[in-house]
Amino acid sequence: MSPDWRTLAELVRAPAALSVPGDVVAGAAAAGTLGPRTPVLASSSVLLYWAGMAANDWSDRELDAVERPERPIPSGRITPRTAFGVAAGLTAAGVALAGLAGGRRALAVAVPLAGAVWAYDLKLKNTPAGPAAMATCRALDVLLGASGGRLRSAAFPAATVFAHTYTVTALSRAEVHGSTPALPAATLAGSAAVAVSAALPSRPFGWRSLIPVALSGWYAKRYGEAQLKALEKPTAGNIRASVGAGIVNLPTLQGALTARAGAPIAGIAVAAAAPLGRHLAKRLSPT
């Protein structure tokens, strides 16, 4: 029996994909390459993200049988073989789409990105290098958007998204058993630094400079409130809520970075994905 659409959506954490296109848009804005190919590269990135989620569940199927038996594979709603096929197929489709959109320059980023995704899921996730490995995937995602121009131009947004992703991934390692207050305290400090850096103007001050400030403040408020709750009471539920907040509110940070690079309208459009992501997360968990 083939899995239904809801099972597949749960397998790939479908709502969390709203946090992905903004990486590519922020990179393209920084490199000055925003254009018709940007949505195609963003679609490629979404496919690779979904592939990583499916590969994650395939890799964790034995652990999930103990800790999260409700997930698609341990609950019997999808077979391990099918989940692996979904992950492999989405990976191939994502890399191919990147090549069609951006040629060799895009493939030069998309192939390492796909490799980094699988390396994280199969080997690095539960090691000390796990948070940095996942953060590297997101940084490469930003560089994919910049692949039509100078990658160096996108170094700042890539580093900023790297730092944010590091905090979310560090929190995610405690979302089953909880943690001590030290973990959310550290990630809260890190996300505060991320918000400040994204708000700093990159050009002479004007009304356009207010947009990244506002979007960075939105990011800091939404993600910060969840981490404060985890700091006060670092239970598994509060930690998991912090992880979810870090995922669904990433578009506000990406929007700030896009606006900071000189594309305020695109930045606002990217940030608009955050409320939609929060709404969908109530129906289907992004973590």
C-alpha cells in the first residue's frame, strides 16, 4: 500500500519547507543575482531539504521506534525502503533542478549541499560535529542562491544563517529528554547576537534600513520568547517548542538579510512566510 499524502508530508516535515526559500533569496540578494532563476533554485533547495528530512527518519528508524513511535516509519505507515526511496529521489530531483536553473556554477554548490545533508543524517548528527554540520547545510543553501554571482558577496548572510541554524540544532538534541538551563541560555545569547548583526545597516542610513531592523526584531521576539520559556523550565516540551520557533521564524531573519542587501520588498515577502509556517505547524509538526 502506498503511503497517503499526509504521511509523506509528515515524513518530509512539509511545513518546515517554508523556512528554506529565504536562504536562496538572501544569497541571491547579497550577490545581486535576484531574478527568474531564483525561484527555481529555491525549489531545488526545498527538494533537498525534504530529502534530508526523509533520510533523517530512515536513519533514525530504530531510535524512533523507542523515542517517537508515532513517526511514519515506526508506526508502520511507511516502510523504511519507501522512505529511503523518497529521500534518494528528492535528492536527485533537487540536484537536477539546480543544474537546470544555474548550470555548472549551481551544481558546484548543490552537489556538496546534497552530500552535506546525507553526511549529517547518516554519520554526523549524533556526534559533537552535528550542529556545525547542519549549519553548514544551511550556509550552502544561501550560497546556492548566490551561485550566479560572486559567492564571497553572500558570506555575511551565509554566516548569519549558519549561526542561527547552529542554535536550533543544538536545542534539537535535547527535545526528547529536556536539558539544563545552560543550553537555552547559550542559544538565546547566540540568537540575540544573530538578530543584532542582521539589523546592522550595510549602506547609508535611510528608511530602507528600518526594514531589516523591524524584521530582526520580529525574529528576536518570536524565537527569543520560546527560548526564554525553555530557560525558565527546560523540559522536553519547551525545548521542542523552541526548536519549532527557530524553524518557523527563520523567514523573518532571512527577510532581514534580504532587505539589508538592498531588496526590501523581497525581504518583506520572504518574512511573510513566517506566520503561514506557524499556522501550518499547528497541524503538522515541523520538527
